[in-house]
Amino acid sequence: DASERGDPPKCHPDTRIAVQDSLKAWRSDRAAGPIRLISGWAGTGKTTVAQTMAEHWAKEGQLAGSFFFSRSSEERSDT
């Protein structure tokens, strides 16, 4: 809901299913740890997958928090 952010990206239906399933399995495994790093080359869909999963967990009532950082914004480029 950041005013600086454009339309949030979302996975098209039936895409990135294995990645989404992996994240859902991680989320339901309490021994897996509270943080999951999503890494990869620029443009491979990390933000899209993260946005899709955040929306999924928000609908399920399981989203504790979501953060948006932007290197081009002085107010959003540092934790």
C-alpha cells in the first residue's frame, strides 16, 4: 500500500507453482525458521512471487508483516 509503489506484480495463474508450493510448505513447518530468503538473478520473479505469497497469506489470516524497500527512495532504502 506504499504510495511510491506502482501496481504490485502477481504471478499469473498456473505459474511458479513449485516455488509457491515450496514456500507454503516452509510456512507450515515450524522447525524451518521464521525467515526465508528468496534469491536469484534480477528479473527472475522474486518480487512477483513474494507479492503473490503475501497476498495468499493475508487472505488466510497468516501474514504478520510485509515490507517494501526501494533503492531510489531515500525514505525506503534503509531498514
